[in-house]
Amino acid sequence: MAEKMLKFISQSKAMPDKRKAKDRVADFGEIYADFNLQEAESQASRCSQCGVPFCQVNCPLHNNIPDWLMLTAENRMQEAYELSSATNTFPEICGRICPQDRLCEGNCVIEKGFESVTIGAVEKYITETAFEEGWVEPIKVTGERDQSVGIIGAGPAGLAAADILRRKGYQVVVYDRYDRVGGLLIYGIPGFKLEKEIVERRAELLEKGGIQFQLNCEIGRDVTFEELQARHDAVLIATGVYKARDIKLPGIGLNGVVPALDYLTASNRKSLGDNVADFENGLLNAAGKNVVVIGGGDTAMDCVRTAIRQEAKSVTCLYRRDRANMPGSQREVENAEEEGVNFQWLSAPHALLGDNDVRGVRARRIHLGQPDETGRQVPQIIDGSDFDIDADLVIKALGFDPEELPAMFEQKDLAVSRWGTVQIDWKTMMTQIPGVFAAGDIVRGASLVVWGIRDGRDAAEQIDAFIQAELRGETRQAS
């Protein structure tokens, strides 16, 4: 190990080659190239193999990162893939879209002075090598079980749970109201971060492994919740959160003011070859328009970079805090700046201007005051600091809230928190309805894909424990 590792002193950090901004804004292809074997080995060898691996501790999945970095440095690629996939259901997706600068890489112990190990790009290389070599195979079940599980939602949490449960031999049916498998991965994340072929490739593997998908199927409309419970021995709610948060402003109801997810879904559907009426009629198309995106998270970054690729006349991101306090990935901010996005830091919308159609945003400058109980500085408006920004399209990227699931499912016993998320016992992942579990954003609120995968895997283990206890006649009580 000493010969192969600890090269961070002599070997500089490197990222895969990134396409030039003027080239990459012309399409929705991923912007980073793949490492080759020599590059992956070289970057993996920078790992210090520290005694307390903070990269692993701060990964929601607790991926065994130091070990698969060492295996990569030693060119033991199949072992590296097996170790990587042991804790991560979708390493090819996390390697692309996880905000490594806030998680594993941001907590690398050699980060200070030497820069972190390039973990995400190595993870992507490991998995793409595994696909090329044929090491990634459909689920093989050694013993089929009679019991079945119904999963509501084909997003990261639902798919991760489906994978684990199917490997245990359960009959798994995933229900989703959309027409493709992937949820947020397909319709919410642009192709320049995650090309759709990557999601479709994984969905095909899951289906070949015996997982059944019932698409264009909305629970509460096409199938009642009671029918779902009657069909299955356990049910997992993994619907995610899609209801856009709004903002109270004069002019918020003007034409041309749209939620972020509507805008991103239209763009992704168009890229997938669908006929999208609101894209064709211009409502959800940024071409030739002055675009203002309100918000500072990763969804806002997806919107501004999508608008650039749709050949907007101008693209401005309006965020009430400064760059250092931005919740989105700093890497994404850098990419957006390179592509021509104008960031108006410390600025908040005051009113939307226009008669019927939006024509501008009136904003005010912000000063960050004293920290509140959360430790974040409180934004304070600077009097007399109003300024106007031309806008033909205003995109609200303010986060997401859960939909009214108890009403949708007609389940008054489905308890929710004051934020509208489904309440569960975190030890068992079960709701107050026996045999009904919940995982992912619908429980924790809008979060990262990697947390959805973690929750889905945890829920699958708890569902297995519940079903096995029922078979033994040991009833596990709901919380």
C-alpha cells in the first residue's frame, strides 16, 4: 500500500477534462469527460488512507471510499466495483450528480493545502468500466419468495428499495404516475449533469432482474390505496416532493412566471423527444428571452444552465445571500459563471413588473446581519436600494414541499408533520399504518439523491424484517 498510495504530496489534484463553455452550451451532453485508467489510478493513489476516513463518515451511504480508491490505484477494478456497489445501489449516478465538494471531497483530510482526492470522478470511472466489462448484471435471485411489496414512486428512494427487496427474493411492483422510470433523475435533472441513457440503462437492468413497473399509474386515481394494501404484504411510499414553494410578491400571477420543475420537466421531455405543448408555444422555452431565476440551490443552477442552452438572451440568478452562503454546489456555480450566467448576490425580489406578461423584476439589495439560532446570518433589506432587471421569463426555484398525500390517498390515518412530510418511526421506517413504510424526500423533505438512495436501502431492510416477523407471527407495531 505504501508504494501505491499517499501520493498527495507529489501528485496534484486533477479533474477530468471539461468541455469548453462555448462548446458545451450548444447541447445537453455531460460536460466532463471520463478518466482513463492511468488518470484514475493516479488520482486514486493520492488518498492518504487515513485512520478515520471523514470522506466515508460524511457520505450518507458510508461508502467504503478509501478501500475502493486503493483497489483502483492497484488496477483491481472489478474488486473496486464490487466494493463500491455493495453500499451504493447507483454508483454511476452518484459519481455524476452528488455534490462531492460538500460531502466526501469537502471532508477529505488532505483537502487543506493539498486539495482533496477526486472521489466522484473515480467512482464514475469504476462504474463505467464495470458496465463496459460486463460486470454489472441484472439481479439474480437464488430463492423466490411468495410475499410482495408495492412501492409508490420510481425515483431514487423507490428504486433503491426495489433493488434490495428483489435481491432478497420478494415480488416487487413499482407504481409511478409518470411514463418513465427514474422520477427526478429523468425529469428534474438536466442531461448536462446526468444523461438520460444512464438512467434508462439502470432501469432496464432492474426490469430484467424481475422488478415490475406499472407506469402512468397514480395511486388514489387509478388504484386506490386500499387496493394496493390488499395486493401486497407491505407498501412503501417514496413519492418524493414536487409541490413548488411559492413567494408572495406583487405580480406573482403574471404570465411568464413559472415553477422550476415545470420548466426543467419540459426541457427534459423535449430532449427525450416528447411533444411538449408549453415548450412549443414558448411558455416554458427560454429562447430569445431575458430570464431571471429566483433561488440559490442546485435546482436554480439547473435552471440557469438550461436557459443558457436554450439560447436565452440573458440569464440572471437572483439570490438573497452571498456566494459563500449559497446552498448549491460551488462547482455548479463555477460552471454556470463560465457559461455566461449573471449572478446578483445579496439581492431579493421585491415585485414582478408587467401588465399581463412579466417584463421585469424589481429587486432590493441585501445586507447579511447577525446570525440567527441556526447560525446563518439574517438577510436584511437595504432601504432605497431598489433596482430593475429585464425579464420575459421568471423561474421560481425556491424549493419543494410535499403534496397532500393523506387527502390524495384518502388515508386519514397517514400522519404528517407540520411541514407536510410523512411521519415515520425512524427505527422501523414505518408510518402509523401497520405495513406501510415511507422513505426519501417525502419523509425528510427535499434533499439530495444520495439521501434518497440511503433511505430506500434502509426501508427495504425494515420491510424485510417486518414481513419476516409477520410470517413468524410476531406483529411489529406501527409507531
